[in-house]
Amino acid sequence: MEGIIFNIKKFAIHDGPGIRTSVFFKGCSLKCRWCHNPESINPKIETYISTEKISNKVFKIKKEIGYKIEAEKLYKEIIKEKLFMEESNGGVTLTGGEPLLQAHFAAQFLQLCKKDDIHTVIDTAGNVPFENIKLILPYSDLFLYDIKFFDSEEHRKYTGVNNNLILNNFKRIVENKKKIIVRIPLIPFINMNIIAMKQIREFLIPLKGENFHEIELLPYHHTGNSKYSKFDIENKMEGVKEPDIKEIIPIKDFFKKAGFNVTIN
């Protein structure tokens, strides 16, 4: 079975425990204003013109974003890093984009990983049918699950879709007793306010338990800004500053008071 990915990042340290190999899937069902991988949104392989300068000469080169790969070939690529994964208690992370939009391909690849006892992480926004999630549940050790808002209209305003499916899927993953860490992106002028954070906290408190008690705060950053001009995509966050640590610590404490283990990634 083939899937479409656009990057394989080795020695990743922010996509789950230990040293990991992160596989970036093409395609996403959200259009977040602050997306730092805008090239991942379109599920299809895309082409763009890259301008490069060599010895004072300018060249325009046609390049592609994304490529097809078979599950077994992808597995053979990531297994090369197994020693580093084992020594650091790391593994493989599926991210994107939204890896669960290619659930059958993801499940086949994850099944190969689990046969070799490789720790697996799914980094997801959760906006997929639960049937997609069910396919990969047996082969997933940890979910990194984005929750951006509790308010459905605010979610629609800034991502293009409501969050009913996202919140329901989160509950069902918790009910299935899978380990899950909530990731909350902190976006200035959008959700970095007491109302939005309080709504998220009140939603999460009743679901806290042995398999879910961790939250990662993801402050907005400029890492992806250069991609918008590179791929000729409108950057709706132009001019927005990264939040200061002094603004983030109170949010961390706000969730810690409710009994969560909180980190800033």
C-alpha cells in the first residue's frame, strides 16, 4: 500500500519521548492560520518553482512537495535508526499534515513497526472519522492530540471547521485507555486568553486519569514563516510576535493547579 508523505525527519526530539524519526504525511483537514507546515495542507503532490543562486547566476528549478512511498519501503528507511531509538527510549512519530487521513497506509506501516517493538506516536488534530482512529489504535503507544479551542465557533473561525468531531474523538481515545498527551498551541490574540484556556481546562478535567494527565503548551513561533513566501501561500500571521515566556508561565500554572503535568515544548 502506498501513502503520500513530504518529509522524514531523523533525530527528532520534540515529537514524543526520546530520539525519534518523524514521518510527515501530506494532507490536512484543517487550515489553521498559524500552520508552520503550510505545504502539508494539500493532500496531493504539488510542484513549485525554486529560485536558487549559484556563483552569481540565478536558476529556477522545478521541485515537488510530497512523494508516494510504500509502507514496507518506509519501514526499511526508519528501521536504520532503530539503535538510536532503543538507546533513548524513542521511536517513530507520524505527523504532518494529518496522518490519520491516510489511516490504512498508516496502520500497515505501524503494524510493521510494532512487530519490531518500535514505540509509535500519532501526532493528530483528531478531525477524522473515528473509524480511521480505530484502524491504528492497536498499533499506537501514544497520541499527541491538538486541542486549540473548546468553543466550536472560535475553532471554525481560525481553522475552517468546527471541533465537534475533534472533542468527541478525544473522549473516545481516552475511553479506549490509550495514553494521550494534549497539545495546546498558544497563539497571541487568538486563544491566549483566560476564557479560551478556562474552557479547555474545564473540558479536560473530567477526563483526567492514569492514561491522560499531561499537557504540552506549544507557543506560536516563526519557524514556518519562510515557507509561506517560498510556496507562494498567504501568511495570515504576518507581523505577529512570538509570545514571551512571562506570558506562558501563568498558563502553565493555570493547568497545573487542576492537577495536570504541564510542559512547554
